[in-house]
Amino acid sequence: MERKWWHGKTAYQIYPKSFMDSNGDGIGDLPGVISKLDYLRELGADIVWLSPIYCSPLADQGYDISDYFAIDPRFGTMEDLDRLIAEAKARGIGVVMDLVVNHCSDEHEWFKKACADPDGRYGQFFYIRDWHEGEPLPCNWRSYFGGSVWDKLPGHEDKIYLHLFHKKQPDLNWENPDLRREIYRMINWWLDKGLAGFRIDAIINIKKLLPFRDFPADRADGMCSISRMLEEAKGVGDLLHEMAEETFYRYDAFTAGEVFNDKPEELPRFIGDTGCFSTMFDFSGHLLNHSERGWYDQAPVTLDQWKHAVFGSQRRTAEVGFLSNILENHDEPRGVSYYLPPEGRCEAGKKLLGGLSFMLRGLPFLYQGQELGMENVRHRDISEIDDISSRDQYKVALEAGLSPAEALAVVDRFSRDNARTPFQWDDSPNAGFTAGTPWLPANPNYRTLNLAEQRRRPDSVWRFYRALIELRRDPVWAETVVYGRLEPWLEERDGLMAYFRRGDRTLLVLGNLRGETQACPLPGKIRQTLLDNLSGFSVENGAALLAPWQFVILEMED
Ligand code: TEU
Ligand code: CA
């Protein structure tokens, strides 16, 4: 495998709206991010991904872009962004932006022109079809946020357009070379500004199954999940390679693909040496227990399930490339609330989960607040939820017969708002995020769970994450931590997650996934303990006695 400049880095996702508000309007902004660059440096982040800050009506929190070349005034100005890129660079941090090109906003001028003249140039930028009341739709696919993927084209009684996501997110027609050229021009314009690269949104969806057709319904609404068409659609790799050649390769840019529904044979073309992305996220944990029926139908995920899922991903990619390992992002609940059983949601458990994920082979991607062990929030009423996806899933749960209280509990478990509450800087009002009223209330636990408190305490979750990042950059360990082969140890043993990292040194990572002490047989002699989330362990008869939720990184004799 060819070595790349970004392999040894640690990446960090910022959700700008909820990171730091500089002007008291309750919305996080770019000057806020700039004011925290020293913090990011101190933590050890090398690559920072900003969720969208382009002009947007914020129907889907910025994933609905109305102008790819402008910053939304709520987030700041282009000057702020230029300053952010420059000041980050001065601290050795590369800025990565979100590339959202499966769709744009219905308020983008392309879509407005398409509505004005569906048969003209811009009509071809979208999927527009003739349709008359009473006729069947071109296909029965259910949009990701509920309802049909088809809606009436504004201003036309007899035309409809396609949107796989919200109706304010019309899909762009990637079959059209004219559209593709516009997109590549835009990407290069940004890379010329000095971006380190992009996180690429929902990208598998750019290839549609044409001609459109129905699939068997999977819910009472008569519609089917979009995954059905993604399984059949062929040729996304060709589009992605063209994009990479026209843009990313020319700049040696870093790209992280948000890829769901990939096919095994596509892996080398996606993240191999000449792949169209640098890396893609490992969503195997998030896909566990997934149900097409909806969130209400998903059983809680266990740590043992998670272990097998990530080991599976490691196996599939060992000879191919680098995955980006995540526990959470802006679309997911907080990792500690999702993966840890209630009795494990303590600081030891949070460090255990963080350490096990961070030490996998691949690029560690932290999500803002993860380094503090931020947790899910509880809501009293669905009206407190902002996220469109959660509101849809609430309805789905009610329709399936759950009571409002049960449906709300489901939403609390999965809601994207869990990740979107303000970053908890300190115990001052609104967690120190804003001097005004935050657009989404802070998690009330900020009074005890916050950065200022964790900074003061040597055994905090935050200090533990810092130690993990330092280990990854330490020249003594980097070769092994970054490139070392991952080899599971005692893989079939429930309640234990253990693996070797074998490089120029041999590390053994051990995690006790249970709230009881357990003896873990050791494969050899320990040379030293590099990291421990508790305070040591004893060895009896060649086995390490691991305390509940204990996590250790050991150097072993070869
Ligand atoms: O998410 C893509 C995606 O597939 C979503 O359906 C995701 O599974 C869902 O949000 C879970 O509730 C990306 C972005 O990360 C997300 O924030 C956007 O809403 C979406 O694309 C549309 O741009
Ligand atoms: Ca602001």
C-alpha cells in the first residue's frame, strides 16, 4: 500500500452551528471556530472537517446548498473562511469542507431556472418528468426523510422532480456532462483556496437506476427503501473516478467518502491506491440491527456486536486501504449513549470505547464533544426536536402503533439532535457556547460535563483522548499505531475485545466489555503498559485480571 501524507493524522469533525458562537445570535460561526483553533491544536487534531457552511435555507441544516460559492451570513463571511484556512494552516491543521453534490437546494439558481424553463439547459440538471394527477409515479421509492421521492415541480401542474432526501433537496442529474463540468469547476475553485480536501456527502446516491422503476413495497405506505435501487444501480465508480481525475488528484487532496450501500467488489476502486477517495467512513457499527421499518424496530446494539462489525471491516480493508473509524457524527446519537450499556456509561466505559475505536487500523475521526464523552439528551416533547429525520421517524413509530411516549423514547435513542447540541465548553450559562439563546438547547448535564472541568482533572475523558492522539503521533509508536497489522486476539470470546497491532513493535489492546472483572489470557510477556483507563491490573497464571470496563494498551515482547 502506498503511503499518503494523511495516514498518520487524527481528524476531527466540527458541526459549525453548534461549536462556538462569537456574536451572541445563538448560532455557532466561523469566527467562533477560529477562536478555538488553539484548542484544536492542543487536542491534537490535524484535519478538521467542517459540516456545511455554504448559503442555505437550512432545511436540512446546510445540506441543502443554495450557493456553492458563498458562505451563509449566519456562519460568517468568505474573509472569515480564508482567515480560518490560513490560521489553521499556521497551526499545522488542514481544513476539509463538506461536498454536497448529490443534490442542491430548491433555492439554488439552477433549480429556479429549471422551474422557469424545464426544457432548457437547467432542466437537464435535475430529474424532471411529465406527470398527470392520477397516473402512477415513475417509481415508488421512499425518500430518506419520508414520503415519495417525487414532488410537483413548483409552478407546474404536470411536472414532477426527484428528491431522494427532503423536497427542498432536488437531486442533480449526474448523467449530464454539463452538470458534471459545473461541479468539477466548483470543486477546483475551492481547492485553489487551499482546502486540504472534502468529506463527500451521500455520494453513492448520485447514480440512479434508470429507467426508474418500482420495487416491492417494504412498508404499508406502498413504497420501498432507496437501498433497493442502490443495490441494482451500476456504474457509480465511473462517475467517481472522473470526478477524482478532474479535481482531487490534481491537488493531492484528502477525501473521505460518506459511503453506504457499497458493493464488496467496489472497495479497491473506492479506497485502494488509485481509489476515487482517500478513505471512507466505517459505518458498520451504525448499520447494526438496522430495520427498513424504521428506528422503532431497531434493537439496542451490544458491544460484542460492535466488536464483530468493526473486526469485519478491518478484515475487508486490511489489504486495500484505510477506513475512517468513527463512533459518532452529526447524523448519529452520541457513541457513548448508543454503544455502551447503561451500567457502562461511566468515564471508564467512555475511555474504553474511545480507545478501542481509536487504536483500530485506519484514520481516527473524532466528532466534536466526543473527546469529553458528551451524551444523548432527553426530550419532553417532540416539539423540542429540530431534526427532520427524527420528526419523520416519530410519525413512523406512531403509525406502527407506539404511544407518543414510546415514540419519543425511540427518537431520543437515535435522534440526530443528540449530536447537534452545543459543545460543552464550561459550566457558565449555555455551556459557554453562546452569550445569547442557543438555536438548540445545551444538554443540561453541561454543568458537570464540560471541557473546563475535564481540563482540570488528570483522569478525565478528555485527557485520555489527548493521550491516545499523542501516542499516534509519537515517533516511537507511530509506525505501529498507524500501519501495524491488526490481528484479533480471542475473537470469539464474548465480553472481551482484544487485538494486536503488529508493526516495528507489538502492541496488544485489551478491553473488558463487561461490568465484572475478567481474566484475559496473555499471549506472551508484557514489556510495558502504554495506556490504562484505570489504575493497573495484576497478572495471575499468565492472565491479566481486567477490572470492569478496563482498557489497556500493552507493549508485548516480540
Ligand atoms: O447523510 C446521508 C444519509 O444517508 C442519511 O440518510 C443518513 O443516514 C441520515 O441522516 C440518518 O438519519 C448525509 C448527511 O450526513 C446528512 O446530514 C444529510 O441530511 C444528508 O446527507 C443529505 O444531504
Ligand atoms: Ca453566531
